[in-house]
Amino acid sequence: MTGEMWVFGYGSLLWNPGFEVAEQVRATLRDYHRSFSMRSIHHRGTENDPGLVLALDAAAGATCDGVAFRVAAGHEDVTLAELRERELISSAYLERVLPLALDDGRRVEALAYIIDPDHVQYCGGLPLEEQAQIIAHAVGGRGPNTEYLYNTAAHLNELGIGDADLDWLCARVRALCP
């Protein structure tokens, strides 16, 4: 890969990018929204007891605020390989390069992983209570689903990116997991 490489983080990449970051800037992606719309059968659940992870779900007119990460020069190829291993483990995500508006006024093209709505793991539109029940008990290869929820919500709040659904889910899941 040549030239600058940017990656859009909206979920676990916010707190665990897993690659050498040269720069990070708050950013907005248009026509997608963040939602727990992917059943996790590897990282935060199993095939027999799937968890939920966030995905970018296409929605005309929607916006998703997150972070644009510029990959450190010379680390582009290894970063791409590692992201593909992490994000494309079950082919529920589609790899795309999408335009981002950075909070400092720049516009960049960034690698993003969006949900394939035709994939068997897609579960868009689940009621929040059902999401909470799933997240409260699911555990996968990267740990408990609760950890994923709590870390993502905390990092969004630290960045000043409010997400009312994630805040509600955190409170509800804490109530379910005394």
C-alpha cells in the first residue's frame, strides 16, 4: 500500500486499534450509523451462544461519529493484514474505503468495516432490551461481551461522542450483572 492510510474507528478500534497510530482525529462518516447489528461468534461470543458487536449499518442521511486513525508510515501493509485478520474473521463485515470529514476540517478516505446486511450474522433492529440480555452473558475468544460494551461506551464518552443507546445498554447490562 502506498500513500497515507487512514482507518475509521467507531467501536473497539477506539480503545484497541492494534496498529501503529501516527495521528488520530475525531471524524464523521455519513450515511452509516453505529449499532449492535452483528452477532459475534468469535470475539465476543460463540456459535452456540453469540454475543453482539457494533457495526456500521448503512442508512441514508445518518451519521456516525468516531475517530480517524492515520497509520504510521511504513506500517500500512502489516496494518492492513492485521485488520483483515481481525475484522474479516467471519466475512460479516465488508471492507470499504469511505470519505470522512475530520473535525479539523480535512477530508480523507479511510478504511472502514461495514456490516453485510445479507450475512447470516446480521441482526439489525434488535430491541435494546434484547441486546442487553445477549451482551450480559456472552463471552468469546477476546473476552466478555460486557467488556466490549463498557470500553466502547467509556471511550466514546471520553471523546465527547454521546451515544444514548450505548449509555442505556451500559446501565441495563450493569443491572443484569450485579
